[in-house]
Amino acid sequence: MTVSQIAVVTGAAGFIGSQLTERLVADGVEVRAVDSFTDYYDQSAKRRNVAAVDESLIFELDLALDDLSSVLEGADVVYHLAGQPGVRGSFGAGFDDYTKWNITATQRLLESSVASGVRRVVYSSSSSVYGAAERFPTTENDLPAPVSPYGVTKLAAEHLCRLYARNFDLSTVSLRYFTVYGPRQRPDMAMHRLIEAALHDGTFHLNGDGSQIRDFTYVQDAVSANRLAAEADVASGSVYNIGGGSSISLASVIDTIEQIVGNRISLERHGSASGDPPRTGADISAARRELGWNPSVTIEDGLGAQVEWHRNLFG
């Protein structure tokens, strides 16, 4: 196993990327933190995420437009976490942003990685590529069938990684995350909104009846998966499910948060959202076997840590 010395993290000011960047720095890796600081959500939150990172290591770049050669020069691993997130915003006129930052940006990054001699690219994909899967737990060999434009763009970027692996001998590994949560989670995500509602007597807009099941993955477990994927001796173009082993209903998550906070959450009920599959569940046996990865944080402990972060940050 080769240990990387210089790593580039795209989306380094984001939810997972900022915590991966901190882990790499703590591990003694030279990091170049790349982010375009888009206004998808409050930019001050992104700046806060990288406040502990030396400013000389932060590169404000648009992967879809800017020259990437200088930031990739001499790097041996790229962790590609940048992209346009969110299922609901990918419908309608917003789709242009998803094609730009999930597909075009990935293709340009892969081209530049080939030209710069990067050893491996670890791409952050999503369980959204499966859509309404036919069986659970879902394996990497099950047919991807996205039910949202967002999922389509994440799958397209996976295909780009594979074709650059095949045609240009660029080692790539794609990680399909299943519902990552924890400290620094984006404000549009369900856990963030639920915890804020519980702490501040707010109202949570619930789509569906709460019976939808998700495989929840704690953010530090996702970070560990990235580190292992960068160094493992695996076939180029490999794809792995990264799920936390906590497949529970949204209603159960609501109950758990209420118990941790000690307060009831007011629910405003709406119909099911477009692009929202009724269930997700990951078969992670390949990641266990080939990456040596195992999730280590239970949903109760992970939610407790996220609640504590909200209390410390927002009061």
C-alpha cells in the first residue's frame, strides 16, 4: 500500500470535504484544499468549516472553468468531493448547475489528473444512482436506475471515472455514500433541519409519512472510507457502497432526536417529494473485504454528536 504525500481535496469547505481535509492534515499529509465557495448555502458556513486550515493551503477555483494544472502539479491523490448537491433542486431550470458542477467539472478534473500524473482519484458518488432499488441490501452489481436528475449526474461522473481508468490508465475509485450525517451537515439536509426544530421549537416540513427508510452513515466513517480508498490495492475503476449499517425509518430518527434533545418536534406534513425513493440500504461487504472499511458509529451516537455540534455552534 502506497501512502500519499500530497493530496488535493475538492469541495474542501463542504460537509465531508472539510473533515477529510482536517484528517489528512492530522495524518501529516500535505493538502491542497480546493473549493469554489458557491452560494448553494451560506458561504460563511463554508468559510467556518475551513477556518482551522492554513490559508496558504486553500485554493478558490471553479473546476468547470479554471486551469487546474498548478493545483494538481506533484499531487498523487485527488479526493473529488466537489459538486452540486441536493435531489430536489436538480429538477427544472436548476439542472444546468448539476451538469456543470457534477459532470463537466469531473471530466475536466480527470483530464487534468491524467496530464499531471496523479496516481489515484477517489470520487464521491451517491446512493442516488440506485433510485428505487429492486432489492435490499443493494450491491454494487445491482442496476443503477436514478429517479432524480441529481442521481443521473452522479452516475454520469462515475462512468467518466471508469472510462478514464480504462482509456488513460488513471486509477479511480468511486464511493457511493448512503445518507451521510453528522457535524457540519448542510442546512438543507433533514438531520440538520430536524435538530434545529427540536432545539428551537421550530417546525419540520415532513415529506411523506415518515416511513421512508435510509441507511445513515456518520461523516467520520465516510472520511475513513476516503482514506482507505486512496491507498488500497484495488482494481482501477472500482465502485464501493459506503453505508453506515443504520437502516431505519425517518420516523425513528425523529423519535431519537426528540429523546436526545428532550423536546418534541412540530411536524408539518406534505406529500412525498419527487426523486425520493422509499428505501435505501447498502450491502457493504465489498468495502469491508477490499478496502478494509467498517462503519464504527451508531445512529444514536452519531446523532448525539450532531446535536452537540448544533448546541455549540448555534446555541
